[in-house]
Amino acid sequence: MLELRPSCEHCDKPLPPESLDARICSFECTFCAQCVDTLFGNVCPNCGGGFVSRPIRPKKTWKGKDSLEFYPASTTRKHRPVDLQAHASFAEKIRLLRPEER
């Protein structure tokens, strides 16, 4: 079950469950689209993977118990600003590889 983390790990921008701006890697590292696109070049600063749009969990229960009502979003913030100079050095080796080739 995705945590649906509440904010961008770098800039701390709020990313509520319905946000279309949230991006995650396969380890659920969570960042806003602006940080992913302009600062990280689609290279996760934590694992080196690529990012995808975070899915939206339904607010209302339409079937079973598959909704925010039964599986609420996390409220635990993980604000860990990225050292952009260190990230640039790290990403330089892999940024030209497609995420599926990393």
C-alpha cells in the first residue's frame, strides 16, 4: 500500500493525496514535479531510479474498502533537502540512461 507521503522531500511543498504534482520512484521517494523536472533531471537523488506520477487514491469508497477512508494518506513528513551539488555529481553518471536501463 502506497504511503501517499504529504510533501516533497526536497522543497517540502504540500502534496495532498489528490495532488497531480506528486512524483514517486519505485521506493516511494516522493518529490514534486518541479523538483523532479528542474533539479533532479528524473534521477531520484536517493536511489538513482526514475520517477512516475503518484496514483490518486479514491476519496470515496466505491468498492470494498479501497479508499482514503479506510487507507488514509501518511501524515509523516520526510523533509530531507537534497545537496544539489552532490546530486549533480551522482546523476552525471546515469542521467543519460533511461530509467529502465539504470
